[in-house]
Amino acid sequence: MLPWACAVERLDGKALLRVSGAIDFSTVEIFRRALREIVAVGGQIVVDLRNVSYMDFTGILALESVTKATVDLTVIVPRLLRRVAAIAGLDKMLVLQDAGPA
């Protein structure tokens, strides 16, 4: 399992939030705070979840909360999370981009 990490950076004029490890009740507050900070900056935002090994409903709710903001947001999701995101309806609220082969 990947260690937990959550980092914001700028890349080619985009704000990028890279997350690895599990997003669950023990890490979601850090994830939610990082999402709020990056959305407040505005502009084009990419949330890279390709190294997330697990995400429970708290992570889904955190992503759903930023759909209310008017931002240009793309979420890169690994195959592991794609179905969960679709079941939760995130594919209808956010631009989801496949991370490619694992």
C-alpha cells in the first residue's frame, strides 16, 4: 500500500493536487482542506488520484463538495476508483480522466 501523501503544486499554469495512499475517515480532512485551498485559487485544476489505493464515501463526498464551486476541474482516476466514481455519480458532476493502465 502506498503511503499517504497530499501535495499541491503548479504545473504549466494549472493547479495540481496529487494524492496517494488511502482517502478515508482518517485522511479525508487533509484531502478536503487541500481541495478547498486549490479551488479558492481558481483557474484550471487537476486532482490526480492515480496513486490512491482506496477511497471510501468520505472521499467521494469531499470531491462532490467542490462540484458546487465554479471551477475548471479534472480528476484523474485509476481504474480501481472509476466504477466507484460512476456509481456515486461523479462522472456526471466532474470531468473524470482515466489514469491509464495500472
